[in-house]
Amino acid sequence: MGWFPTYARIFALVAAVTIIAGFYGYAWQGAVLALVGVIIYWQSQMLAVQEWLRSPEDPPPNVYGIWGELTAKIYMHQRRNQKIQARLQSNIEYLQDSFASIRDGVIIVDAQGAIEWCNAAVTPLLGLRHPDDVGQTLTNLLREPAFNDYFISGDYAEPLQFSATLDATRFLQVEITYFGKGERLLFVRDVSEAVRMEQIRRDFVANVSHELRTPLTVITGYLDTFLASEDLPSPRYEKPLMQMKQQAIRMENLLKDLLWLSRIESEKRTAKREMVDVAGLLKEVQEEFSSAYTDREVHLNLESREKIYGDFQELYSAASNLVGNALKYGGEGVRVDINWFQRGSECVLEVRDDGPGIDAVHIPRLTERFYRVDDSRNTATGGTGLGLAIVKHVAQSHHAKLEIDSELGVGTTFALVFEVGG
Ligand code: ADP
């Protein structure tokens, strides 16, 4: 396109000059002269275009024909690109403005770990200097071992909560997401108030449970005395006294579980870590339940001898809650299997029963405190509703996954999945 009329014009010009010069007997000289003229004209146009290309944002020069079309097209593309660039720039500025205005700290880190951008909120939160620290490696600037380990690990599935080194009373939470070509977006917020409220709640539950234990011990003591005594005022009192005793035992179990839950929730327990022989632990659990439930089958299959780093008491309580549940809710004639085996890089503690199973609708909520599938069944079994909350907490504190698989009429499997060496 465009070239044919150009060639036709040149040909017509050269032909016309040749014919006119031919009349005077100078045909070929005329042709050469016309061609030289055309070349000089083209050259001048080309030079004008070349000159303009040095700063193509200026309006194009007055050139004609093919050069005119060329410069017009370049100029049009240039304008379009400028508009797109301006729009992108304003989008970037808009996003940066909105990030800059939020109260949480926002940091963009490049693939090498250097700060690309951050907002002013990072200064009071992390002690970074805004914007002077841009370009510096983030982990060199922050003296927060927990944060640095988390940042380097590259596993950001769960947010990290840590107490700030600058001020130990402050707790920060950081969430990291990858974007672009390995860049990372960090959100840092102060969660001290939420952590404080959670601590108050825990202390309250622990104190109330503790305080209730003494009066309850007195009540059960008197109830035992009354029930054992020969001279009850009337046999009519025997049944109510028996029921009071049962409920007192339930309350005792509830307080025991509440206290245990608040104790394992307290971070101080992480100090009690050691290499735990899970196979030996499961043997103890099996012996305990086999002697308590002589009419049920509790099988132990130990395929692994792997030890894991953790807290013996916590792991024992998780395993015994799972086995206890399987026996309690499995019903008459249930078969319970306790398995300890390796699955790739993981070790699995599995408690499987062929009991009635659990409807899928309940599974996501099973580990909530006091969540019950069937209240009447629980009252009969004396459950506290805290067993699986304890199991879940033990899983979390051991960086293990809790997998629940159940089918109505077929059975239930609870599995604690540990990363070996984790
Ligand atoms: P509880 O202390 O009352 O037993 P849990 O938190 O241990 O409470 O269990 C929550 C609910 O999950 C129970 O109410 C029970 O209905 C159900 N459940 C737990 N384990 C099993 C199981 N192996 N088979 C059937 N239902 C179960």
C-alpha cells in the first residue's frame, strides 16, 4: 500500500522530463537529471524524518508522499503510547496513594529481597525509615529473628504473629503474598490489642476453672459421703443424689479440660519440647483404654519408629482424646485401630473406627469448643465438647495437620500428620 502510487509518480515525472528533453535531443540526459532530482528530493525528506525521529514527541515535519504517511503513523502510535503510559502512571500513583493512606504498614519487596516501596506506617511499626530505606535489603534492616525466618522461609500460607523487639508489649502480624515476577507484598499491622484481649479471655477461663474446682471438690466429697452412708433420710433421695454426683463428675471433667486447654494454649509450654517416642506413647494409650474398655477391640499398628520433636503430655492427651472418642461414639462392638506410619516426608498418627460416622455437615465445625454433633449422645457419654478443640490445638502447636475423614455408617478416621523433623 502507498508504494505503488509513489513509484507511479516517480515514473511519470522521469518519463515526462525524458520526453520533453527528447524533443531537444537530450533524452537520456533528461532522464538522468530527473532521477538525480528525485534522489535529492528523497534524501532531503529522509533527512527531515531522521532529524524528527530524534525527538518524535514533537509534531512531525512537513514531508510528503510516503514520508508523510510514515511520520503521521509513527506520530499517531507515539501519541497513543503516551496516553497509555500516562494512564498507567496515574493508576500506579492512585494505588500508591491508597496504600500510603492506610494505617497498616505496606512494603513491596523485589525478588532479591530489597525494598521497592513502603508507606509511612512502617516507621512506627517496624522502625524502617520512610522513604530512605527504599533499595535496602529488608532482612538487613529488621532485627526481628521471627520475622526474618518467616520471610526467608517463603511459606506464607499462614500469617505470622510476633512480639516486636523494639517494644515487647507490642504484637505485630504480617501477611505476605507473592505477585509479579517474584515480588512480595507485605502487610504489617499492630495486633497488640487483640492479643491482649485473647490473653484476658484465657486468664479468665483459667482462673474461673481453677476457682470452681475447690467448691466442686467439697460438693462431690459430701455427695460421696451421703451416697455411702447407711442412714439416708429417705430412699427417695438416692436417685437425685446419684444424678447430682454424675453432673458433678461432668463438671469436674469440664473444668479439667478447660484448664488443660488454657495451659497448652499458654506459650510457656513450648519450653517443654523433647524428642517423643510416639510408638511408646501410643502403646501406653492403648493399654490404658484396653483395660478401661475390656469389651472393645483396640488394635495398635506401629509401622514407624520415628520420634518427633514435641510435648509428650500434649501428644498423649491428643491421642487419648481421639481413642476415647472412637470408643465413646463408636458404640457397642466397635473396632478401633491406632496406626503410626510414614507417608512420604510425613508421619501419620491415625485413629480409625468402624462406628456410626459423622455427617459431613458437622466436620468443618467439629474442632470448635463445645460443638456437639448430637447433644443427647454427648450427655450419655459424658463428653465435654472440648476434646477435639484440644486435639486441634496440639496439632497446631506441633505444626501438624489434623485430617478428619468420616462416612455415615462406615466409620471415622482422625489423623495427625507431622512433617518429619518438624
Ligand atoms: P467431647 O469431649 O464431647 O467428646 P469432642 O470435641 O471430642 O467432644 O467431639 C465433638 C463431637 O464430635 C462429639 O460430640 C461427637 O459427636 C463427635 N465425634 C468425635 N469423635 C467421633 C467419632 N470417632 N465418631 C463419631 N463421632 C465423633
